[in-house]
Amino acid sequence: MREIKIRYNLRRNDIPKIKAKTEFFYINLDSLERFPIDKEWDILSRDLFTGLKDKNGTDIYEGDVLLKGKQNTVVTFSEGCFFLGSDPLVLSSGHREIIGDIHSNPELIK
């Protein structure tokens, strides 16, 4: 059975936005109810784990940017399926490498 994990991208809202850094938290469903996301945090994104790893063994999440050939491509989730660009994300993603994500590295998708 595949492990269900969610990557939260949070920013403290009690610090001016120019100085506030975003933080990532990785949460599985078992700990989700115990993790207090309160009024001090703005949730910028919730990214679902694909169940796959890149060539370095790093978990691949929705919103990650992978190098596909010579092109940077975003992992998305639509209609019950993960996609890498317009192609379904398949088990062969193990030969691809995560080079960033759309939240921390938006310049990668321009």
C-alpha cells in the first residue's frame, strides 16, 4: 500500500511578507490531526506525494519541477492522475531529477 503524505508550504503571517520565509512541512495522514496549523500560519500550498521517487531517491510531490529531456516540467494532479507536463507520471520517473518546485523556484517554469 502506498503511503499518503502531504507537503505543506506555510508562511508565518505575523511577520511582514517581505521578511517572512516560507517553510515546508511534510505530514503523513497519521500525524495530520496532531499538527497544529493555527492562525499564525498562511497555507500557501498542499502538495500530494506521488508515491514515486526521483533518480536520487527524493520523494516526488505535486508541484515539483523535474528535468524532462532538456525541458523543465511540472508535476500536476488532475482527474485522479499525476502528470508530468501533459504525460501521465509513470514508474519510469526514477531516471528524472527534481530540480526545484513551483513555490520556491517559480523561475524554473518560465
